[in-house]
Amino acid sequence: MNSRSLQKTKVNYLDSLIILSSGPYSNVPAATLGLSDDEWLSLSHTIRLYHECTHFICRKLYPDIKDAVKDELIADAIGLIAAFKQFDIEKECLFLGIDQNGYTGGRLQNYVDSEFDPDSDEYKEQLNALSKDVYKTLLRIEQISLSSKDKTPFEMIACFMF
């Protein structure tokens, strides 16, 4: 293959850059997880790295999927699996600020597209409803991850595309 044929396909010569922030993942303190600060920062880096790479992979392999919440849940799941060797629904709920009853305060609110005032009852109801749906999805992710322990974190992406 000569260089001209490589140049005909743009993806053959474009680089991508993923920039990671530092600090505790989802701004959750190490003590909340029973970890030392150094250990949690190291695990946070692993979660963040796999999380962001998962977004990149999903955009390349599944360009038609536009559900930001599902994309976020899958990216978090892959990050957790990479860092802790398994998906942990309790940690994920802590990161998102949800439980099985609704929203408890966390980053899930970043993925709510609402015309309602964030202080309104309508907004809170919408966020609680989304939280309950997300929790059900997390239960499904947990089941899938438990039945696929032989797969690497990135191999799990395809398993989560339900």
C-alpha cells in the first residue's frame, strides 16, 4: 500500500487525544470508599482512563447510539471493571448520586436535559424518574458483568450494548 492510498481515508492519518483530569473520581472522597487518598487517586485514574477510552470506542463502533446516559453508564461500568476487576453497583450509585428510590445528589443531574427550573418540583420528579430507570439499567449491567467475568474490560462494551 502506498502513502497516497493511505491518505484517501482520513481516519488513517488522524490522531486522537484524550485528556484526563486528576482527583477523586466523581468527586467522591477516598474515606467514603474506605480507601487511602493515594490508593483512591490511583484507582480514580484507572476508572477515568477506561471511562474516556470507552466513550471513544463507542463513538467509533456505535456511531448511531446517541443516548448520553447509556453511554455514561457503560463507560463507568468499564472503568469500574478495569479498576476493581468487577462492576460494583454501590460505587456506581454513589458516583451518580442515586439509589433504588431515586436521586440522592450527584452527577446524574449533568445528563438531564430539562426545560424545568432545577429547583422546581417538576425537575425533581424528572430526575427521580430517571434515577429509578438508571438503577434498573445498573442491575442489568451487574447481571451481565457477573456472567461475563472471562472478558477484558473493553470486550465488555459489546456485552453492554443491549
